[in-house]
Amino acid sequence: MDLSRETFSNHNRTGRGHPPNLPGYFEGLPAHEEFDAHNSSILPARSSIGETTAALKEVRAKCCRVVDHFLERLWAKDLPGTRHAERYLLHQYRCNCRPNTIRNSYITIECFLSFIKKGGKARIEDVSRWDLEAFIEHEQDRGLKLSTVKTRLGILKAFVRFLVEGGIVHPDVFPWKMRIKPPETLPRAMEPDDVRGLLSVNGGARDRAMMVLLLRTGMRIGELLTTRLSDVNLKERKILIFEGEKNRCGRVVYFSDDARDALKGWLKRRDPSKEYLFSGQAGKPLTYPAARMMFVKYLKKAALSHKGYTLHSLRHTYATELLNAGMRLECLEKLMGHTSLQVTRRYARLTDKRREEEYFRAMAIIERGGTDGHHQLDCTLQTVFEEEELLPSHREELPEPA
């Protein structure tokens, strides 16, 4: 789609503060102009070209509604740099960003523009690097999670880069060295006894199918809620995820016998005319609040409400159990839909049996009072061996002792 500077200047001369309804604003443009070959591949054909085109139009229409809604809110607030913020959101739309990405960008940019307005600046061109740092400090002081602040910093950097490339602000404004390092917390997996207690709960067919599928496939809750019936292969026990919720990478996940039995029980009771595996009102996917409420009820029935488990804990449990069963990290990475093996390695810290065995073996020696000189010698020799491995090529260059 071509939204050139001339298009914006012609539109701005109309005197309207906000562009017309966005779906009509882009009316007449073919659907494929918003999706290049790479982006279209995230929505592979389900059974026909017609269904693929319909899926593309559905995504486009949703993005249009999201952008149109936020542009209305943006112009109503009379903030500095509103026109540049509008151009950035439309730029994200052209780049085929997801609705959630556009929503998060709007929230961060609106907060930042409101912040500098309170600071007395009426033009985005007057923003300095200190304003960016003050805004991030302000977000931290508000008590937001560090992960949220890190996300907002990333969005703000992208927005400032867009302004720098457009010649709106000076390149020195960009906060090159500004970084936020959140703590590397362990994934919160469920204890084996708690998993058995959760599975023993006698719930409805739909709720049990959702619970067991999350536990046996490692799907994100958003991925499961948007799964269509046509994506499920009951015979081969697999589900096709055409677009990952977080990184937009498709993958295939598999489910176990108990998940298949739970799924069969739900398929006997669900409305066969509904498109989604778990449908809500008007045939739309079940909402996250409804799924979360179901999980809270399950935890209450299993007497696990005090444990602090979330729906995402089921995904962590899935990964932990597979590693404990001997699955390789490289295989788990693909099943989880991670784009980096480093992300998958977090689960290895929960399942490092070798480290656990080494600890208890050494502690047993300590408890028996066996830490004598013999063991100290072993430690000394180990250090020598490590030095021998690290410095073999430099030995001939070391000076002779005097």
C-alpha cells in the first residue's frame, strides 16, 4: 500500500484532525498489497485459495479496526507529535504488524507524549535524550514490572528511530546505551503431585479437553483458543499451528493418548457447526478471561489455589516433563516454537539431574565428615588439569624461573 508523504499532506489540508474510517480509507486496494510473500506464508492455505484469501482479509480488517480506533483516541487527546505518531502507527500497519503490536505501540507512545506534554514541551522536535530517560524512570517508579518497562523502552526506541529517519529529531536523541536487564527467573512449572491432582479433577468435557491439551502440547493459551477444528488431526494426534502467537512462526505439536481421549469426549458434545475448537459467543474464539476463569476453578477444586499457578505454568510443566524424560533440547525447541535455543535452555536449569546428583554425592561426604586432605588434593589436581587444558599452547612462551 502506498501512503506517501503527499497522501498525508493532501489529507491534512482537509482540515480534519483524524483520517476517515480506516477500512474505507484503504478501500479499493487489493488485499495482497498489505502482505508480501514472506508475511503471507504465515497463513498457509488450509484447503483452498479462497479460504487463504478470506483469512488474509480477516487479519487486514482486524488491523484496520485497531488502527482506526487508536487514531481516534490519539487525535482526541491533543498531544505534541500526534501527526508523527499517526504516521508511525500507519507505518506499522503497512509492515503487517499484528493488532497487539499496534496496540502496545499506541499505549507506550500515548504515555510518552502525555509525559513530555506535562513537562512543558509542545513539540516533538524539542525532545531530548534526557526526556526519554526520564520517561523510562517514571515508568519504573510507577511500579510496572521490569519486563513491561523493557518492552516500552523497545517500543520507544523504534518510534524514535522512525522520527530520526524522517528527519524529525536529531540522531543524538536516540538512547543507544540505554538497556534494561530483567532478572533471569526460573520457569514456574507444576510439581508432579500437583499435576496429578489437577488431572484428577472432575470437570466438564470442554474444560478438561483444554486443560489436558495445554499440558500435553505446550501450546500457548492464545494459540489453543484460536485453533480451528480443521487444524486438528485426531488420527495422527497432532495440531497444526499456522501462526505462532508470539513469533508468528508456524509449527506442529503432538498430543498424548489421554489428551486424545479428552478431546474425543469434547468433540462428541461441541457444536459441529462452529469453526473454532473452543468457541465463545457468536462463533468467535473463547476469550482469555473465560479460559482463565476455568483454570482458577480447576485449581480451587484441586486445592491448589495457594500455589500461584497460571495457565502458562502448564506450558512450563510440559517442557520440564519432556526434559526429565530425556528429550533433547534441540527437539524441545521446535515443539515449543522458540526461535533461540538459549530460551529453551532455561528449562534445563530445572531438570539438571547431573548437577543434582553431584550435589547430593558431595553433601553425603560432608555429612560423614569425609572432607579430609584426600579430597582437597582432588580439588587441587582438578585445578591443575584445568590449567593444563587452557594453556598448553603458551607453555613454551613462558619465561624460565630465575
